[in-house]
Amino acid sequence: MRRKLIVAAVLGLSGAALYGGAASATPPSGVTNPPWSPVVGRFQGGIDVKAKTDVDPGAAKEFWRVRISAQGATDVHILENIIAPGGTFGWHSHPGPSLVIVKSGMLSVYHAPSCKPQLYGPGSPLGSTFVDEGGDLHVVRNNTQVVDHVYVVSFVPAGFPRRIDKPNPNPAVCPN
């Protein structure tokens, strides 16, 4: 009987901890996706590709190069996000990298623990593109009065969620 009580207590505490973690997460608000988005494709054998292109019209001595490599089955997500003024993605992380293009508007990106905003969009000194390397805790907000249109390509291990909701790491300093 005592053993059953201990098992029940452990299960109850585990459930409460899981519920508490989910309850304190900061979910997205003011973010929508068009009907086509997201699109997800699975590369069963991983990805290993490289390309080289001559960018000099003269002698072949200046090359543009790219390499994309992922070991193991990889899901690639393509999304269009439409973020209303005041909209937020909520605090979250990703298990892999994302390529982000801000087509219109201006995104404010806050990384824990400093929570200093980085602004991305057409006309921003940082530009309208950035790479989210994954594994870090951040929130993305539209702090303007115009709608943001953002395209994202994410690489994650097959079967993993693309985003992992998290609580605000420091509500006194960091926005939701």
C-alpha cells in the first residue's frame, strides 16, 4: 500500500510540474499563417549538398559557395507568418536552425538573458534577414503599427517539434 502511495505521489508531482511548465509558457498571439503554411518535407537520409558558382565574368577565380549538411532524417519546415501590430511569437526555442526573411515591417528579436532588441526588416541597419541558430531562448515581436510578413525555413530532426514554448526567463527585464 505504501508503495502505491509513493508511486501516486511521484506521478502527481510529475504531472503538476509538467502542467506548471506549460501554464507558464508564453504562447504566440497576433500571429497567423495563410492556408498553405506551413509546408513540411522530410529528407530521410539527411542533407549533404554543396555548390560553387563562378561570380567573376572574367577568369574563374572568384566563387560563391554554399554547403548544407544535416546528418540523419531531417524535417524542413517552410512558413509564412503574418504578425499583427503588437503581435508576439512568445518565448520559445528551436531544436535546429532557421533562415528568416522579413519581407515587410520590422521585427524586434529579444534573446535571453540580455533581452536587448535587435531590429530586422527592410531599411534596418541589421538588414531584413537573419539566421536563428537554434537552441537559444528568444521572443520575436512586432512593436510597430504595421503588419509584418515573415518567411521562415527551419531545419529540425525528423519528428521533432519546430518550436518549443518556454516561460519568460526574466519578466522584470524581458517582454512577453
